[in-house]
Amino acid sequence: MFKQWNMLLVILTYALVVFGTFLTRSGVFSSVHAFSQSAIGPMFFAFIGITFIASVALLIYRWKDLRAEVEMTSFFSREAFFLLNNLLFMGVLIVCFWGVVFPLISELVTGQKVTVGPPFYQRANGPLFGALMALMGIAPLSAWGRSTYKTLGRALWKPSIPSVIVPVVLAILGIRNWIALVGFTLVAFVIFVTIHEFWRGVRTRQKKANENFLVALRQLTGRNRRRYGGYLIHLSMVVMAIGILGIEVYQTTTQKTLAVGEDIQIAGYTIRYNSLAQYPSTEGRFVTRASMSVFRDEKFLGNLYPRYDYYTTSGQTMTVAGVRSTLADDLYVVLVNWEKVSLSQAPFKVYHNPLINWLWVGSLMFIFGFLVATWPDREEEKQQGKI
Amino acid sequence: MKTKNIVLLIFYFLLLAAAFVPADAASAQQPTPSDDEVNAIARQLYCPVCENIPLDVCPTTACHQWRELIQQMLAEGKSEAEIKQYFVDYYGARVLSEPPVTGINWLVYIVPPVAFLAGVYLLFRAFQAWKRQAKESEMGVDHPDSPGSNPESSEGFRSAEDDKYVARLEEELKKR
């Protein structure tokens, strides 16, 4: 299915990975990874050009042979959603690619460099990722080939109801930011759809084989690894989305120079500056380390030790933040080495990152889902004559 | 005595005038702006040397001086827009985190949505072509394995799919 499209994506993936390496390594962008004083740039560019043009030429040559044997009768079929999903990913690609190369184009045409910074990507990619999440909820319920809005609607309404309740509850709890409301609604929608799909499969097995819930779940997942591994990956993506929503919508930061005994307040936390120590350490480092105590509602939560290490031989400084991580939030304290630091007073920059650790939980779930989906299937291999 | 009256009159006049001074001018006499006030503007600016590092977290001496300049301008009562414009006038539009919507810079905002909409149009056309193709093949040759050629009504399709799913489960259970 979609062979032409598939080949195009393969070619683009290879070309863009090499192009990204070219941009940082050749010195087009200033980067610590650039090859210093090397003539590799033009050769590198020629290599990208030749491989890309040759690949596209071969694709055009074989275009007719790769024609898809598609039988798609509905805009609501799984194939249609699959293509829409691809289009959204291509949209993200266009935004990122254009944002990266536009400063070069601008410099080439007008001689003026411009910066395309985070606000551009956030504004342009936010809605695309929102749409991708919506598709993650809808697409698994559509059928291959033929599916109508009626059949899709019938499959969707059950998991949709609790998803609609979520924004209402959040609004009652005081959340007014519309990006958070839409985002968490989509998260809830995908979670409910996925749970509903698992539940449907498990119930069918329970009815037919009289298995208990856990056995039915294991059998169901074990025998349909790709399908249910895929669902686990969907779940992991929305768990990651929780972390991204937390940091994008609710991150706060503050900076203050503190004398010993003074404190910084942020998001209900009080961070008190206790002392500063400066001492030589191993590997030619000279360490400047602060000691800070964290409180919430006057309850002591622990100490943090933000520091920066000065490497005397290279003259480089490395900042090591003091971090307190929970599933609810991260408290990230930086001893600001670019302002004046003394034993009596020091500047600190504090970030409060709500929900950010769900990004890591989601990443672990993603790996698990990937393993479930791709673990070799003995029965399938037997059928293919490999065993 | 007369001189004393004149001095008092001037004093009262100044006191009265102070009450009517606009808020902007009042802020000019405020104490040193906080780091947070400086950073709120600094994080929107990029110095020409430290590529892609926002000013609020850039450790170089030059950026430190820029932050001091922002602090000084805030203390003078300059607005955020005025401060940003000052840096644009001196160092060009590249100090801003996004290009201003002028000249060729329009392209940065126009190209992604236009390309995306073109993609939507192409996809729509492809869908239409495939639908037509499927209809033609349905009228011509019937593929028994293809869900597209299933003669069942579309309403019944979901249940047909469910049946297939149940049948597969039953088959798997028999194998155990």
C-alpha cells in the first residue's frame, strides 16, 4: 500500500538526516560539532545533492511500477486517516525545515540574517501535534477500506463521553488556559479510546474462553502484538504530551540574588540559600557549590546543591543544576555563573516545570510498546517457514 | 517675608504638579528593576554573536552588558517595545526571536501554511481518484477478499469487522 509515498518518505528521511549533519558539521551554523577549518563542506553538500537527485530520479523511473493498489471508498477509512497522519507529520517537517533554512535564505537574498526562534515553532507545530493526537484517538476505530461516518461515530461515542467530561472538570478545578483544556481533552480522548479497545478485546476473550481478566489480557496482547503494541505506543505518546503541556503552558521562572539566609519563592515553594563553598576538586576542576533548602507550606522537603565547575586547563565552565523531581513537577535551581558570585551573596535562577517527568514516563512506555510490537512472533515465523 | 511666601508657593505648586505626573514618568523614579523584569525582555532577544542562545541565559560578557543596558533603560522608564526597538536599530532584526513581518520575512510565515494547504488539496484529489477507481473496480470485477468490495451495507460493516475479529479470536483459542 502507498508504495510511492513510502519510497518518498524513505528518500526524504535519509536526505534530511544527512542534511542536518551537514548544517552543524560544515559550519553553516555555529556549532561545537563543526569540523574546524576543513574543506569538507562543499564535498558534503555535493554528496547530499547527488544522492538526493539520484534517488528521486530512480523513484520517477519506477513511478508506474510502484503504483498503489488502493481500494479506498471512504474518507473515514483507516487508509484515509493514515494518509492524513502522514500529511500532518509532513507539515511538522515543513515547519521545522523552513524555520531552519529561512535564516540562510534571508542572508543569501538580502544579506540580513534573521532569527527564527522558539515562538515560531511553538505556534506552528502546536496545532499540528494537536491534530495528530486527535487522529491517534480516531484512526484505530476506523476500518480498513470502507468505513463511514456512521460506523466511525458508533465506535467513537462511548470513549468520547468521558473525554468531554474532562475539560468540564478541569474548568471547575480552575484551569482557564484554552491550550491546556484542549490538550488535556485530547489526551483523555486517546487514553479512553485505547482503554476501550483493550477492554473490548479482553471481554471477547473472556466470553469465548472463560479466561480471567489478566490471562485474557496477556493472551490478547501476546497474539496481536503489533496491534496492541501500537496502542501502547499511542498511550506513551499522550503521556509524553502531558509533560509537554505542563512545561509549555505552566512553566514559571524567577531569578534573584540572595544573601545567606534569604529565600526565593516560586509556585508555592520556598528555596532558602544556606551557604556557598568554593574548593578545588578532581580532574582539574574548581567547584563553586551552593547549599539550599526547599520548603513547601513550611515543611522541609530536602536540600539542593546547584553548582558550577570551572575546568582550569580548558578555561571552560560547566553548570550543574540542583534538581528536585517528582511526578507533579521539577524544581530546577541554577547557580547563575554569569553574574557576580561571592561567599556572602549569589544569584540563582529557578525554574518550576510542572508535569515534566511524564515526558520520561512516556518515553519508557514507548520503549515497552515498541518491544511488544516488534518482538519476534514464533507462530508468524513458523508460518513464514523461518523455523 | 515676601520671598518666603514665593518659595512656599513654588513648593506647593511642585507638590500639586507631582500629583498629576503620568504613571510612565513616575516609574522612571522607581528603584532598580528586578532580574525578572530584565529577563522578561532579555529572553525575547538574541545577541548577534551567541547564535540561538536567548539573552537571559547567555553567559558571555557582551550579553551581560546588554542585560545591564536593559536594566538601565527600564529604570529610565522605557517600555518593552522601545527597548526592543533600540536593539533592532543598533544590531538589526536578527536580535528578535522571530523575524518582523516585513519584506521577504513574510515568506517565513506564509510558506508552511500554503505548503500544508497544498498537501491537503493533493490528498483530497488523490482520495477522489481512489474512490472513483474503487467504484469502477466494484462495478467490474469483484474481489472476495477485499473489504472495499464487500456487498454489505456500510452500516453493517462495523459488525462485520467485529465478527471477523471474534472469528479470529475463536480460531486462536482453538489452537491453544
